[in-house]
Amino acid sequence: MAVDLLLGLQWGDEGKGKIVDVLTSSYDIIARFQGGPNAGHTLEFEGNKHVLHTIPSGIFHPKAINLIGNGVVIDPIIFIKEIEGLKPYNIDFNEKLLISKKAHLILPTHRLLDAASEASKGKAKIGSTLKGIGPTYMDKTGRNGIRVGDILASNWEEKYKHLSIKHLNMLKSYNISIDYDLDDLESEFFSSIENLKKFKLVDSEQYLIDAQKEGSKILAEGAQGSLLDVDFGTYPFVTSSTTTAAGACTGLGVAPNKINEVFGIFKAYATRVGSGPFPTELSDSIGKTMAKVGNEFGSTTGRARRCGWIDLVALKYCININGVTQLMMMKSDVLSGFNKIKVCTAYQTEKGIIDYLPYGISNKEVAPIFEELPGWKEDLTDMTNLDEFPVNFNNYISYLEKALNTPIKIVSVGPDRKQTIFR
Ligand code: IMP
């Protein structure tokens, strides 16, 4: 079987970009399967730091083909800016980047609708990145969307006009004042579309079918995290795509029986950006320390991330939904220095103690039950070998592996490629 899958098991920002970058040398194709520029995959190597939003995280490697799948939504303006940002790396995009003709386009008016929708919700807002993700996926499932392949047709501008007028009418119904200059937005959009046409636009599912027949090794790269999945996440505080393993099937055309390893990535603690329930959230000095040491600010929006202890109830749920075969623990270094490390093992509910994820996990519905483990003082960031790990850190890893019944194969001790230890 030729396809491995890599996805986040929490609320996103687990460090998927870094691990895809580390693993890319073992693959021929890196294929992103969902989400859009709401994602921010941060890669650090050789003193460079780079954030990718739409382009798969294998782009910095000399050989791998990077494919943007049909399940992704593309904002051509952000995409072209991303390409320009990569200029210093002299990447041959014609050789290395493929874009699915079936991927949907984010229009400027999708972004306006996102802003209006969020503003109309007041305190109940989702905390969207405001990149137009929700409205674009709504048009996709509502069968009104515009796909990348459409820009090659002669009637494309007519199609665009039809949809954008509809959006502008919808915008009026929100009765919310949003500042925008449509001429400016459209001029930037259309010039980016002209640029987009210069890239290799392909029937990506067929490309992947052929690649599998030829024995190519494919890594499917997810964005966001399982707890932001539109079905299984903390709805409605979720994104609008399938961030779980099934999303790789629909977002790339990979058959379920072709999936081999499912790599699940999680942080040694937990974070969330945007609104929504977070049972193990810490509003005390420990949470603040995690945020500071872990530099927990969104790579797309710069917003501060909320921090808390690891939640094994939620993690087990995500491992099961995704069929995770191997775990990768990220940002372990951030936990150095705490006297005690807490681990949420169950929830207290009105009906008693449960160890599974129920329908609602708001503070009113569940209270986390913690176990305490001894912490460690040593700085992990310069460690390059498993033998160097402090005993209490090794105990933490073993505890998690046992509780999650899944091996932890990679431990990350810092943002750089080099700070990655295989077990
Ligand atoms: P949207 O997908 O931009 O509409 O955002 C919906 C929710 O998902 C918000 O709470 C966002 O903060 C969150 N979200 C979207 N993309 C990411 C991501 O890449 N990392 C973390 N959270 C995200």
C-alpha cells in the first residue's frame, strides 16, 4: 500500500508542517487533502523559518512532488503571495507543484461573507480565521462553487460574476457594515487568477491513481486538527472540512484500502485558537507559561492560543476515529520546568465519570479529572538522543503510550528539523 496519512489529533497547530518536512525524504509525493489558507504550517531549518498556508510542506525538498488536492480550497491571492515568498528558495514549481482542477476557489466575496457571518454572531462567534473557508465549502456542497478547472473555460468570468453578485446580495441580508472596495478586491483577484493559470492544473485523483500503480510513496498531509472536524469536532466551533482520515479519501481520491500508516500528531499539552469548549484549559500562570515558552501565537492570524493540559479522553477519541497507527509528540520541551504534569484521564459529568468524548464538552457538561505525574527540570531542546531524556520525561512518554495504546514514534523537542528524535 502506497499512501500514508498524517494528521493533527487536537485543535490544530500540532506541528504537522514540521513533521511532513522531516518525513518528506522518504516520499515521492506530498498531497494536501483539505482546508485552505486558514492553515499555517511552520517549518524551520538551517536558520530559516517559513510559514506555508496552501502549499504542501514537502516543497523544500529537492525531489518530492507536492500536490494540492481537490479537497483543498484555494485563495488565489494568498496562493500567489505564498509563491512569491518562496522565491529565495529557487523552487521549480513547474516540476514540483501540482494543483487539482477540482479544488474550489475562495472568492473575495467569500471572505466578506465570512466576516459578516462572524460579526452577526456576536459573542457566539466561531473565531474563524476569516479566510472565507466556511462560505467556500458551503458553495461547494451547495453545488454553486467555482473550481480551479473553471478558470480555463471561456465563460469563467460570467460564472464568477453570477456567484459574486449572489454573494453581495447575501451580504446585504446580514445588515452589518463591512468596509470593502470591490474593484480593488477584484483587480487583485483576477491578476492572481492569471498567475494561477501558469501552474500545472491537473486531474489530481488520476495522477495519484497512476502514481500508486507505479509504486510511488505518497504522504497525505492534513491541516487543522481532528477536534476541528466538521462532523466529529466540537461543532459548531470547528472548521468546514473533514480534517480526519476520511478527508484524505474524499480530498484526494485515495481509496480507504490503500491507506497504510496513519500518523497522528499531538502536542505534549493542548492548545486551541478561536472559540469553543476546551475542558483542560488553564487560565492560571501555568497556562501563561505554556503560551510563552511554546510561543503559542497563531501562524496565520497571530492570535494568542489558549493552553491547557493534555486531554487523553479527546486524544483516544481522535486516535479511534482516524485509525492512528503511530503517534508523534510535539513541543515536549515546553513542559520542562513544571513540578507536576497533569493528564486528563476522564470527565466528570452529571451522570457520573466517563472516559469517552460525549456530545457536549462545555464547562457546564464536563469537568476534567486529572492524574498527576512528576515533572522534569532539564531543558530538552539540545537533546539529540533518547538516552539523554530525563527519567520523568521517559515516564511521561510511557504513561501516554500505555493510556493511548499506540506507540509514540517521534518526539519533537524544538521547532527545527534537527530537534526531532525517532524512537
Ligand atoms: P475557519 O476554518 O477559518 O473558519 O476557522 C474555524 C475555527 O477553526 C476557528 O476556531 C479557527 O481558529 C480554527 N482554525 C482554523 N484553521 C486552523 C488552524 O490551522 N489551526 C488552528 N485552528 C484553526
